[in-house]
Amino acid sequence: MLAGADKRDLNSHNHSQFETPTGLTPIIARFYLYSIFKNLRFSDPFLILYFLDLRLSYTEIGLLMGFQHLITVLLEFPSGILADSWGRRRATALCFVFYTLSFIGLGATDLRGVIPLFAWLSGCLTFFGLGEAMRTGSHKAIMLDYLDSTSQAELATQLIGRTRAASKYSSGAAAICGGILLTATRDYSWLFYLSAAAAICGFFLMLTYPRELEGDAFRARQSQADKGEPKVEGFRSMWRQSGFLAILVQSILFESQTKIALKYFTQPFLKVGLQLFGVAIVAPLGVSGIAASGALWVGLSEFVRDGLGGFGARLSATYEQWAGNRFFALNQIFTCGFVAVTCLAFCNWNLQWGLFPGLLLLFGLTILQNMRRPIFVSTLNTKMPKTRRASVLSLESFIRAVTVAALLPVIGIAADAFGLVAVWAICAVILSFGFIFRLDANSLATPTDEPHA
């Protein structure tokens, strides 16, 4: 059983529903620390720029990142089932081991000897893909399981929103620190080594999680008393629930396209835009001042964007309450995201005037993405069997990763042929299919829970 401090009623109107009079409960504090260590990736805001600095084309970068997602795809759903049966705590700890190996390898790229560059990078991204496969779904399932065990399932959006905010604030801090470090050293390797150090801390943190958070299926296997509904029948009943397919498809489309736009092509967008103003990301020796400050501007941009992402995550519970209906809230966010991506395509026609409006749109899209995710997870939580949470969340992430893996090489080829405008145009077209799967807001409404007009 969970410790007494973690079982107390968190529905009181104290400063925070996840605090005791002496501070955060031990388990909630660990959730925050996990979010921090997972996102202290100092190299993330500069990874694509690093590849471009290695003289890779957008097509080659698309193939590399598509390969990483393919590795994740192949193990995504099996890893969720493994986490449910072997233990979510163990699976999440293992993901940090793979992250560490990946970051150390990327940092040591110049020491690869006779190994071809593309093969070396593929190996490093293989470890990262393995880490992503072990992580996705597992920790969210741990948090949802904790809320159930303390009779607080209704606080899912709030807890996920707050921990996601901590993730974004940590990413922002890592981005600005990474920008300062890269500007000072002009060496990408230190960014990867610092990221590896944070991953090692995450591994040791997971070892401190109590065994009670391994998951219901793990505990049932340990006691040999699993009398719940069969796995196959549980999944069948889940797919028959009203709105489940629409929730899943809309999420996959939104998350995959915003990930492509925000994670993989924001950096090239900034690099091309800054070059038009004579600013280099990593300037040659002898160049100083504004002309050598590109890495700092990229870090600052990521810092602001991650800060806004944290704000969006914290705003999710408030927006959900205002909307009065989770389906209505998800529909509105999806529509706004489609408009933002479409406008970004127009900004890329001429970055001399479109750079700053494009940045504002990227900031807005970041808020929408992070505001939406906690609402989606808490909505999906009402539609899936409790013992299969990691499996279902991994299924959603699996299909999303398939989409990203398939599209990245294609979008890379299009970017090489037509420029970055093709990236946003393709993402907008794909997002438009999501309107076919608009969620029926009335299906969740109650007499006192009507969506706003």
C-alpha cells in the first residue's frame, strides 16, 4: 500500500491539491522530478542544427529521424504490454539507460573512427528510439494508477497538466543554458554529455519509486490472482465505446503534425530566418557580436516556447472547466492548431517579413499542443480498462510514431525540393483530415455540463 502521506485526501482547498502542510507528497514530488530529468535535454533544441552542421540534407535528416521513429514503432505497443506485465517502474528506468547511451554516442561522433557518419548516427538514434518505446505511456499510467489508488481519478487533468508544465519549464531552462554553452564553446558535444548526465539522474530516480506503482497487471501476476476480464475482451469493449475511435484518430493527426512542425522544423526555420539577417548559429572563429549569436537566439526562442508550453499545460484544467465538455475543448484546440499551421505556410513564402509572425504562430501552436495533451489523456482515461492503461497509451503513441516515421523522409525530400514552405503545407493538408473525426460534444454533456457556444 502507498504511504499515509500519499493516501491523504487531496481534494481539500489548500494552496495545492497535491500538497501537504509540509510540502508536496513524496510520490507527487517524484513525478515532478521525473518531468524535470526527462526534459533536461540540452541538445534537443540544437539536434537538427547539429545534423545540418554535419552537412546532412533534409532528406538524410528525414531518413534518420524516420528510422528512429521506426525503431520506436516496432517496440511501442509491445513495450506498453511489457510495462503492464513486467512493471511500469522498471520499464521507465530502462528507458533512461537507453537515453544515456544515445546521448554519449552523439557526443562522441567525432571519435567514431572509420565508422561511416550515417551508420554511427543511426546507431545512436536506435538507442534513443528504444528509450522512447520504453517510456511512452508507462509514466502516465503510473500517475493514473496512483490517482486511482488514492481515489482521485477526477484530478487526472490537473496532475498531468502540472507535471507537463514542469517538463516544459525544464526544457526551457535546458534550451537557454544550451544556447549559452554552444555560443561560448562552439562545440555541440557538451550538450549531449550534459543530457546524458540528466538521464542518469532519471534512472536512479525511478529506482526510488515504490513497487506498488508497477501496475495492476504486475501486482496480479505477482499474486497469481488476475481475475479481471480477458485482455482481448477488454480491448474489444474499449473499441466499442462511443467516441473512442474519433478521440484516437484526432489525437494521432494533431500530435504527429505538431511534432513534425515544432520538434523537427522549427530549428531550420530559425536558421534560415537568422541567416537572412546575417546571424550564424555557430560562427567561425574570429566572428563575434550579433553575427555569432545564432545559438543564443535559438536557445532563447526555445526557452520562451517551452515556458509558454508550461503555461499551456497549467491552463489545461482551467480551459477544460471553462469549455464544460472535454470533447468540445479538444475540437476547439484542433481547429486553432490547423489555422496556425496553415498560416505558418504563408509566413514561409518570405521569411524576411514572415520570420517574426511565424515565431508568434509557433509560440501559439506550442500553447495549444501542451494545453490539449492533459485533456486528451484524462478523456481517454474514461474510455480504457484500468489494467491496460500503459498498453492503450502506447497504442496511441505507436500509431502516432508510425505516422511521423512515414512522413519525415517524404517531408525531407519535399523540403529539399521546394523549401520549408512545403513542410507546413503538407502538415496543414494532413491536419485537415481531422475534421472528418470531429468529436460529438453532446455525447459527454450532462444537464449541468453543457459546452459553451
